[in-house]
Amino acid sequence: MYKDMNGNDFRGFSNDKQRKFYRITRAIKIGNIIATVILLIFIIQYLIGVN
């Protein structure tokens, strides 16, 4: 599942680094979802306000 450019398995790396990286990517994904929802709410409010 975890493969780098050379096809090496990430299980060779320290689990701590892998866990940290996974946590960061998950946080970014959650952040993007929240940002998208907020943007949609603002756009809807703007459209309702104009109409």
C-alpha cells in the first residue's frame, strides 16, 4: 500500500514517521472538506442575499 518512487515498502521506515505523515495528510483532508463546506455556505448565503 505504501510505496515510494523506487518501489520500496514504507514498512522499512520507522512507524513513527509513517504515523505522523498519515496524521498530517488526514488533517489536511479534513481541513479541505471543512473549507469547502464553509465556502459553499458563504456562496449560498450570498446568492440568497442577492435574490
